[in-house]
Amino acid sequence: MRPRKPGSKRYLKAPLIVYEKRMELMDKLLGELQDFVDQGSIIVVEGKRDVIALKSLGIHGDFRLATHHSLVNFCEDLKKTGKQIVILTDWDRRGNILVDKLVGNLHSLGVNPDTRIRELIISLVQKDIKDIESLPGYVEKLKQITKGTDETDYF
């Protein structure tokens, strides 16, 4: 009998079907995000690492960094574009404060930004990760867990 590896299915926190469902939902969310990009939407993130992470997941679009400008001016500039805005800030304390301020400022300008994808990602990853830049590693982990190899070959 082979010794169990810490990454084997026998050490997963949940049944394999849970990880398969998460992978399926993550693929769907990333597809929806790409649809927004294809329609010309602007993706608002916190920093350069978030842009790099999303690009590594195949999302190549119009990214805007919310942390490099005055929020009032930033929101006014977003309104002037006339494009749909998708907010993808982190879900740590700072990211939650930022999304609240962005949404408030944009609403006051008559713009209704999309935060649904962010909320769905948060519910999907739960407490496993806390930021956009960790998303590629999380997706890779899901892929390794759900791939159809011998049960001790993960990690």
C-alpha cells in the first residue's frame, strides 16, 4: 500500500464532486467575464498584479486601476467612456471599502456598475483566497484536483 500524499483525494476538505462543481462554475464565471470584455466593458481592479493575474487566465481587456487616482475623478472618467463597468476588487477589508466607494460614486453619476461577477467569485472561493491576484493559482489547484489521474497524483 502506498503512503498517502497530503495532496491526494483522501486529504481533500470536501468530496471531489464539490471541487468539480467549483471548477465548472469558475469556468462559467471566467467565460462571463470574457463576454463583458468582448462587449467593450471596462474591468476595474486594484493593481497591476490583478491585471497580470486576469491576463494569465485569458482575460485581455480594458483594465483600469482604481488605486492610482482620486476616486471622484476616476469615477467621472469612467462615466465619460459610456461603457459598462465591471468591478473586480479584492474581498479583503481594503477591497470591500473600495468597492463600496466606487459603487456609491458611480451610482451618484447615474452609472450602474456590475459587481455580480465579483460576488460570485467570492462565494465560490469562500475563504481559500482573498484577492484577484491569487485566482490563477486557485484555478490551477482546482484543475489539478479535478483532473482524471490516479488519486495520489495531485500536488
